[in-house]
Amino acid sequence: MNKNELIDAIAGETGCTKADTGRFIDAFVNHVTAAVASGDKVALVGFGTFQSAKRAAKTGRNPKTGAALEIPASISPKFSPGAAFKAKVNGGH
């Protein structure tokens, strides 16, 4: 499902216009992105939690040459699904 298909599905279910639904989705993504980027976490009970995760520096290998290379520490976005989401994906109701 791409963004336009999601907009169509939500607009059809809620009776909102596609334009309003698109603006809502854009605002949701912007606010979640800004919160996670500032170090906050966004928890949606039953759905999941968006947060940042620190990744330590490590030594890796170039697969072509086998040479060692340093991979710097970084911060990555992370999504942890909630129990209801996991159950639905695993065939639960």
C-alpha cells in the first residue's frame, strides 16, 4: 500500500475528503519525525512506539576487498510494534 492508497482507504472509511486526509497524514508524519529527531518517543497504545536508538561505533569489513573499516556511531529511528499489532499480523483478531 502506498501513500495514495492509504489516503483513499482512510478517506473512504471516515468520510473525510482525500485532501483533508492527506494533510492529516502529512502532519502525523511530520510530528512523529520531529519528536523522534528531538529524542522523544511517540507511543500509540496497541499500535506501537516510534523512538530513536543509539548504534555504537563498530569495525566492519568491505565485502569486496575484505579490508577493515570503521563504522561510526549513529542514531537510527526505530519502531516497536504493540501487542495488538503483532497479534493482528500473526493472524489474531
